[in-house]
Amino acid sequence: MSIYFYGCVTIDGYLADKNHSLDWLYQTGTTEKTGYNDFYKKMNITIMGKKTFDEAARMDDANLAYSATDNYVFTHAEKLPISGFTPISADVIAFVKTIDKDQNIWIVGGNQILAPLLDNDLIDTMIIQIAPVILGNGIPLFAQKDALKRFSLEEVNQYGQFAELVYHK
């Protein structure tokens, strides 16, 4: 099993603005200008929090965008308004440890999901795209406990105005 974080942040390290909106990202470019499609083809499972799911649900074709993976949303809701997404009310660490070892897992946004995985050294690869945007405040990518975590830079890519950094544990 490999666990990946793949996401885009602003130059100043924010995943979303203070209202959890990704409008700044949508106005900057599209996934066609990145390595997203090649990355997604390698994934078996997505894991996201409810706020990330809510943002994905705003897309016209949210169920199609994640059609090739099993999709889990950490939420207290018993049902979600879009087919293809399974609500989970559990500890993310315990849940991840139940997944078959031959699966590739994509952590989709959400520092509340990412932080405990980083705290428990469960993230194998981080693919971080940086958009040419400064928000000044918002939802930061990193919210884990104070602890030194080291990754090795393996690759740097440019997709239009996006810089992509690929790190491995």
C-alpha cells in the first residue's frame, strides 16, 4: 500500500481560502495542464474529509470525476448526496490500516485528514503543486503536531503557471 497526498496550494501554503473555497484554484488553471490524469490512473482509493467532499460536490460531474476509485468521505453524515462516495465515521489511522496492502490511496485535500497520517508516518509520497496565488490567510496544508518530518525531493515539474514538487518518504 502506498499513501499519496496530491494537491495544490497557494504560494503561501493554503489549500483553500478562509471560507473553504477553491475559487482561487479554478481561476488559475485546469487539471489538463498538469499530471493529474496520469496520477489518478494509478489510484485505487480516495480519502477526503467532508469539507473537501462538499467542494468536489460543486462540480457538475463529481461522481464521474472519481469514477475509477473507491471513494471514502470522513463525516458524521450517514448518507452523501452523490453516488460513488461512502461516508466513514471512524479514526482515519484505524481505517487506513484496514485497507489491502496492494492499494494506492490518494488523500484528497484536507489538513484534518492529512495531519494524523503525517503524525503517524503513513504518507509515502507528497505531490504538491504550487499555484501563483497568495491568499494571505485561509486553510493551511500542514496542521500536524510539532514534529520533524523529512522527505526527499524526487522530481520538479512545471505545468503552465503551476510548479509541481514530488517528494518521497
